[in-house]
Amino acid sequence: MITLVLVGVVSGIITAISPCVLPVLPAILTSSIQDGAASKRRPIVVVAGLVTSFAVFTLLGGILLSSLGLPDDLLRWTGIIVLAVVGLGLAIPPFGEYLQKPFERIGPPQLNRDGNGFVMGLALGLVFVPCAGPILASITVLAATNGLSWGLVALTLSFSVGISIPLLGFGLAGQAMGSRIKAVRERLGAIRIASGVVLVLTAAVIATNVAEPLQRWVPGVLAQAQESIEDNDSVRGELDTLAGREDAEPASGDALTFDQCADSAPDELLNCGPARDLVGIQEWLNTDGEELNLEQLAADGEVVLIDFWTYSCINCQRTFPYLTEWDDRYGDDGLTIVGVHSPEFAFEKVVGNVEDATQRYGIEYPVAIDNDFETWRTWDQRFWPAHYLIDTDGVVRQVHYGEGAYADTELLIQQLLDAAPQMAFQEDDEAGHTRGRTQETYLGYGRLQWAHNADQVVRDEEVDFTFDGTLERDHFVYEGEWTLTDEYALAGDDARLRIYFYAADVHLVMAGEGEVTVRLANDPDYERTIEVDGTSDLYTLFEGEPTQDVMELEFTPGIEAYAFTFG
């Protein structure tokens, strides 16, 4: 248990410096300086309120709401409303004085126009949605299904302590800077009003989900660190013990467990045992009310990809462009994607919220609502996202936890579809996809494979790339200034790419802001400009008939290029 507590603290620290903290960070910073140096305890009080409400309602929120028959998203909307009301009280002093009056007649601390830091922290804790790893997933699922235990309480407290450390550091740093800046000391009234405006805006941002693109845009390096710390044999064993669950046994002498498959090479078709059932599903989305059955899908010759997700999980959101693209490419060829939505927080149990998310992210494949975690537990799930690739015999052939391995998964999908009986003698691709098309191609050094001038790559440093004028089919080349990170290539001055492709459609996953000019070497009339608007998304560079050509791309500085995909 000591190991799990230590991992919980480390996981909480990583979570509090991840993109998931962005929506609440401005409120923490501004609340710390609204009193200048007069209240040195204020950052401590605010953070204490946040971690208290987060810990208590993560453990008890679902139980409390269900026992009282209250809406599952009541706590979240309560937090949003409290933030907005406190913010208005700060931004509009007469309104703050009006809010104060009821508290003048009773004993508790007054909700004065400066705001009650602990109350504000409580509200922030209700709307704080941290990135999900195995630790937080275990806390959420065990609290919802197994009830409370001392081990679960200890894990939750350790995770909350980890969260509090960076947040307290942010708050104290903000207060220290504010107390040293003369303009801040002399304009505390204006600072309080500005703090109130920030709180109101924070409430609006969280209510409308407008911060999600920014959270997805921030690189996922921390998610990889979190996964390496939380998802290893020692931690898995501790979490299984806490859940009262024995390690999964192989289905036969030749089959691997899901964890063994996840630890194996992601580009190989493995025997991970028979697929398990979809049980306890409350509702189906995108199926016209029809319930899907894995046995029937196998009998129909369908390859199935089961994807466990939850809509507020930033890590899950980063996988959606790939999942929706696979659904478009292979849905008519025999691939069925089933998204199993197992909620991380109570407000994610509201089916209307999930429906809104599917529309927001363009998810058209079937979604199973697994609010009671019955399918989650049947599959021995640990965290979001995770997917299981199943062949036409109903055997799981690949298991992948977390983000990444997209090219490997697509390659396996192609292999399984080509092996499917109904595809064996099919000459034409009914979906219009190009056979023999160029493979998915990554531009960061973490999965770099098809770069012509890979020998010039220096990790995480700006390099002025040169090109010798020769390029092989299905390869690409960097030109000009690029900085390669694990996940993407960052464009600098005169940044260009050339890729020798064969496909009918060419897409590029990009983020940042700027323009990309696209040309084709064999078609001098083809030129288009792509506006990259800051959202991490899949941008279409070319659509038409199957074409073999060299595509030339020019980038303005600051654009992040992640991966080419082809259709």
C-alpha cells in the first residue's frame, strides 16, 4: 500500500501540471493576488478548498447523488454557479455587499465582496476535471462500484496531496509576484474586480467546454510520463489487490492476458483470448436504438474495435481524429468501432452530455453507455483510453492502453480486413479507399520511420534540414528549420516538407496557428492554402482520384505537424 500511496502523490503532481489544470489555473492565480500581501494564507485556503471538495465528492459524490435521487451533473453545475456568483460579487461591489447581508446575521465567516477563498476553492474542486490515469480511474470506479475502504481513502488522499503541491506553488508564486509589483499593490480594488471577471469567465469556459481544444493542443508528454509511472506490474498488482480482483488468467495455453498483450509489440497480431461481452449497457447511441452483440458481429464477419473512453478525458479526445478516420475509411469494408463510454465523473453519466460530445467530436460509430461499469469490469479495464481489436473469430488480437500506436493499429486493421472471408476475392474497394496507398506517417522522432533525411535529426533542438534532391516512394523529407519533439515537428523559418505518396486523399494532423501552402509537383495548377486555427485537428490537403505525386508543403513558423494519413 505504501507503494500505491507514493505513486498516488506523484500521479497527483503530474496531473496538476498537465493541460487539464488550464481551466482552473487563472482562477487560482488571480485569487492569490486580489488581497495583495494582506492575506498570505489565501492561496493555501483556496487550494485546500479545491482538494477537499475534489477528494470528498470523487469518493462520495456519486453515492450521495444516487441515494438522494438528484441529477448526476448537479455538483458540477453547483460549482459553476458558485464560481459565477462569487465572481460577480467581486466584479460588482454593490452586488457583493448584497450577497454579504445574509451572512451578517449568522455566525459563519462572511461572504464579503473579497470572496470567501475556501468557498471558491470548494467550487473549483467541483469543476476540476483532471487527466485520467490508472490511479484516478481506480479511485473513480472503485468508489462507484466497491464502496469505500481504508485503502481507497488513502489512495484518494495521496492523489489529492499530489494535486495540491503544484497548485499551491502556482498560488504562492502568483501572490509573491503580485505583492512585489507596485501597480498591483496600488490597485487592489481593480485587481479584485479583475479577479471577479476571471472567475465569471472560468465558469463560462467550463460550462461551454471551450477550453478543450487548448487542452488537446498542449503536447501529451506528461500523459506518457504518467502512464509509465502508473501502468507497471507493481502498481497493477496493488490496484488489483485494492479492487479485490485476481490477475486475469489466459483463456488457454496459447492465449496471453490483456496486460501481456498490451506489453507486447503493438504491430503484431496476437492471441489475447476470446472477446468478452458487452454487459449492463444502459443505452446505445448512433444505432437507432439497436443493441449490438459481439457474437453476432463476429458471425457477420465484422472486425471490431472496442474503445473505452469518457468524454471529458483529454487523452481520449486526442484519439478521436484517428477513430473517426478509421470509421470513415474501413466502416464499409467490415470494421465496426464500438465506443464504450464508462464515466470518470458523475456528470458524465448524463446521456445528453455524451450525445453532445459525440456530435462535438464527429463520432458516428456506435456508443455503449456503461454507467454502472459492468462492461468495464468484465474487460478488467484500468483507465481511459484503451482499445481492443477483435478478429472475425471473436478473438482479441491487439490490446493498447493510452494514446499512440495509431499506425500499428491501422496496419493490423488492414491485415484483419484483408483476411476476412468476405474480402478474400473482392477486387474493388467499395468504400473508395486506395489499395496500396501510402502508410500513415509520423513526423515526431518518437515514431519516426519514413524520413528520407532522418540522419540529420537532433531531438528537441532546432535543425536546418537540407535535401539532396532524391526521394523514394512513401517517404518524406524535412527542409528548412524544424524542431522535432517526440510527438510532432515544430515549423521554424522556411520550414517545408515533401512527401512522395500514392493515395486519393491526403490529410495532416496539425496544431498551432498559421498557414500551410500545398502544391503537387506533377500538377502545376494545384495550389491551396490551409488555415491552421489553433485546434489540434486533421486537415485535408488533397482529395480526388488515386494519385502518385510529390506533395510540397510550406509552413509558417509555429505550426506543429504530427502525422500524415491517407485514403
